[in-house]
Amino acid sequence: MVDVSQHELVPDHSVLEEDTLEEVLDEYDIDRTDLPKIKRTDPALPDEAEIGDVIKIVRNSRTTDQAVVYRLVVE
């Protein structure tokens, strides 16, 4: 079976540590539940991602070199 998460077009996905998550939430003045969602069944997610985790996604960008977005893992 093919591992989709290793494909060159899939951006880097990583589970955010709790202390880093608190800094991000404070910076944007939001709650965890205000983040956009990503399903646990998404093949790009790391194997260790669990429901309730926040995923950091780093994408290539033409204008800013890299764009960082965050997603809350849901069922």
C-alpha cells in the first residue's frame, strides 16, 4: 500500500506539543475548538495523531516561502 503522507506534494504535518499550542492559542486569542478541523482518517496525518490533538501543517508558499496553518483533529 502507498503511504500518501510521504508524497512530495503533501505538506509536512506534525502534532503540536501542548506548551507550543498554548502559545499559538494565546497569540491568536482563540480556543482549540475555533481552529479549522481535520478528520482523524485523513491519510496525511501522522500515525500518533489522536482526536483532540492540534496538527501543524507547513506548506510551501510563493509569497511567504512557507505558510503555517493549524488544524484540530476530529472524529
